[in-house]
Amino acid sequence: MTVIEIRNQIIQKLQEINDLSFLEAVKTIIDSKTEKQKVFYINEEMENILHERKEKIEKGEFIDNDSVFKESEEWLKGK
């Protein structure tokens, strides 16, 4: 059976279903497959910023989330 044949069978069967929660679940599955195909475009400025950030990460010039949260908690205790 080809992809087109299976797709058409699914469409025909879906048209007969009136169960809202089931259809919402199917929609969620379909959305998760189609969202991965979307492309996010960035302008040159954003591309340069991302490149700079990547270089800093490679050099170890960053603070991980746990450290930021810990520092924030310590700072808030002093206030």
C-alpha cells in the first residue's frame, strides 16, 4: 500500500469519527509531525549574535542555570 492510499483511508475514516477527544489527540499527533518541518529564519544580526554566543560557550565563558539560580537565591537572602 502506498503513502497516498494510506493517507486517503485515514482521511475517510476520520470523517466518520465524532469523538472530540479522540480527534484532538489525533490532531496533536499530526501537529507534532508537521511542526518539525517548519523553518525558522533569522536575520544577519541574529546570526552574528548566535555565532558570538557559540564561541563564548566553546571557550567556557558562560554560567549554567544552576549557578545563576544559586547566586540569585544568595543575593535575595541578603536583601
